[in-house]
Amino acid sequence: MAFQIDLIGDGHVWMDALSKRNLTTHTYDEALVKTLIMSIRQEYLPALKTMYDELSKE
């Protein structure tokens, strides 16, 4: 719904973040954790900032 009302710009990033979140529930693989940290910094954090900026306008 948020994608449909233009609250978020790239639905694929958000779906990927949700998928990765589900992977981490019981993950104890250090290499996977390091990969996820990079994804958070490079993909998900900018998406969260964009959404925050949009919500702050209102």
C-alpha cells in the first residue's frame, strides 16, 4: 500500500529488506551477517531516509 500511494519509491528495496529480515531471525552465519550489514548501509538506510524525509514534509 505504501508503494501505491508513493510513500516509498522503490518497492523492490523494501521487499528485499523484508526478505532479508526474515533470514536473520535465526542466522548465526557471520559471513551472511556481514553481507546484510552492507545491504543495510548501502540500500535500506537510504530508503528509510527517503521515506523519513517524505513523512517529515507533511
